[in-house]
Amino acid sequence: MNRYFTLVEVANTLGVSRAIVAGWEKNGRLLPVELNGIKLYSEKQLLSFDIYKQLKDTKWDKEEKVQPLRSFHSIELFAGAGGLALGLENAGFEVAFLNELDRHAGATLKKNRPYWNVAVGDIAEIDFARYRNKIDLLSGGFPCQAFSYAGNKLGFGDIRGTLFFELMRAVEEVQPRVFLGENVRGLLNHDKGRTIETIKRKIEDVGYTLVDPHVLKAIYYKVPQKRERLFLVGIRNDLVDKISFHWPAPFERVLTLKDVLKKGEIFSSDAPVSEGQIYPARKKEILSLVPPGGYWRDLPDNLQREYMKKSYFLGGGKTGMARRLSWDEPSLTLTCAPAQKQTERCHPEETRPLTVREYARIQTFPDNWQFAGSMSSQYKQIGNAVPVNLAAAVGRSLIALLNEIERNYPVKNAEKIPDWDMSSEQDAFVWEKRRKYKLASSTE
């Protein structure tokens, strides 16, 4: 039986805007039919798109069952609020060490995972030699502002850009079997491609083979958000023979805001009440006139001019301005502040910014994951995080890769957790917390 989809459903599924779908209709790529007065698109037409065929024939359920052949230990750098680390843990990794510079994000990590060995401070001051040849995966979302479209795009001319080289220093000292780097998609084209070529050469210099860099769209990995991230996977040169890496398969459908903010298949209750930013009175009056899924162009012309000011006369769509989200679509990419004029993220129904817990759900953090620091700091931590479900999907692909490596290159005494310095108060504390957590987990 042929299924039919609305314009919004087609846009969600194919990961494009409604305007693009309308353009395809005009040039004949998609031809709608009218049923009961509603314009619909047939599934037969969607099957001409690769992503829809992948959704129809996904291996997501099979990949969810992947289990590590042994304990795989990981190190996480630039850990932030823990989105990547939590996703990797959910996939099956045991976290041996984490580093984060921001004290509020570090407090978040310690609050939620007291058995994680978290070092809060400058990565440049950390000696990784104690972990050499004891770690399976070293991962890190090295700071991306230097490469992003929202930043100043200085790349390696920005001090934050040089943190990639700190990541590579850690890889060189630790010699993990595999490493994972994460960044914005803008890194691929930064400085006309010269930046990514510099990165590739450095990866070769430290003795790793880079899998072709890949941009993953979060909406295809059980994340209700139009967020795109670039992933770099490197395999140590002595382990690459007869080894192949496969990027994760997509989830069977694209989640909408309703799927995570309301009780349903994903969460057993509506999003918890929490603190959040508020709008000034006049801004609230204006935004109250924007329909779900709409933005500044849906306002009367006089209010467009008042709200946009000089931006009204500039080119470009500026679709993030005065933007109200829709229950029936994924969220736009979350930023570090939901009430900024350039990147508005207004609730679909109420005229207010998304709250902290709504932000966290859209990033697929569990409700029991608490964030430390001020409200602004919490928004920033969540906005900068890798969505947990996306991280878990990538993590399962890495587990499958390490399983393949283990079959071909087994490690002796691999079950042993990296050596702990029991004379260190921090190591002794973490070791005891870890022991109690594992004991509690085994009796549940």
C-alpha cells in the first residue's frame, strides 16, 4: 500500500526546509496529489531519495544490540557537560579519564558521575603518559568556535583552534587503538580546505589512518534537532589491516519536538518544569503573533520593521530571527542562549524561550542529568554538547570497530583497568566510587 506524506513530513524526513520541498514541486522532482483537500506526496516518490531508502531498510535495531567483546576503556577530552561521554558510556565504553577546562561543566560531570575520573583544568598541563597503550578510544570535541560560522572563523589563527594539536599530543602520548574527533561541519571548508588538510597531515604524522571525515545529521539518530556535526575517526596504523569502519545506520524515523517534550514513546512524562529565560514585555507581545514554525516574515510589515530594525533591509532569510518552533518538526540547532535575537528558540505554544530542561531533552540528556552553575552557564553547557543519542550511535559503531580489531589484534590482560595511583587522593576516591557503583549495578 502506498503511503502519503504532508509537505512538513517530507521536509522532516529528507532533512530539508519546506521551501526546498516546494522548489522540488515546481521543478517536477516531487509531484503532489490532492486527497480530501490536502496536498500530499507519495512514498513511491520519496524512494528516489537515498536517505529515505536508508530509513526504510535501517539496521538501527541490529546495531543497538552490539556489545563489546571485552571492557573497552576511553579517555574524553574537552568533555563539556558530558553529552559525548554519556553517549559513549551508553554504547558500552568504560570511561577512564575526562578533562574539561570550564569549572561549571566540570562540576556537572562530577555531580552526575562521581565515579568518573574528572580533571578540571588546562589540557596543556596534563601528562597522559600513564595511560600509554592502556586506552582503546580517545575522544574529544575540540573547541569549534574558531571554525564555526557563528565564530570569527580564524581557525588556527585563534588560540582555540590550536587545541586540536593538544588533542593530537594526547593521542601521541596515549597511543589509543582508535581516536574520535568532533567539530562543526564548517571545518571541512574552512580556509578553502587548507585547515582540514593540515589536520589530516597531523593525524598521519602521529601514526594514524583517518577514515574519510563524515558529517552526521542528528535528526537521523533519534535526536529531534536539525544539528550537523563533523566526525573524525582515526585508527592506529598497526591495526588498520583487514579492518573497516561503518558509520551508524539511521533511526527508523525523524523525531519531532512533541516526541521529546511530551509524554510518549521516548519519555514517560512531559518535560519537567524548570527555570528558563524570559522575554522583555514588548518582545513577548511581538512574538505572540508568530505562528508555530513561523518567523519574522510572518509578522505584519510594521512589526517586521520594528523587530528587525536595520536587518530588515539586509539580504538573506535570517530565518532564526523571531523564530517559534513547531510541535510537528524537529528543533532548529540549539545555541548557547535561546533568547538571542539572531537565534530565537521560542516555545511552540507558550511565548517564552525553551527552559533548561526542555533544552536538555532536545539534546537527549536524561531528566536525571543535572547541570551545575548559573542558568546562563547551564544553557551554554547544553547548547555546546554533542546530543547523547547521536554520540551513542557513533559509539556503537566504534564498539563494532574495536570488536573487529580485537578479533584480529587481541590485547593481553585487556580487562585490567588502567593503572591507578592509589597514593593519589583523587584516584583513591574515584576508584572507591567506581567500585560502589559497579557493586550497586550488579545487584539491581
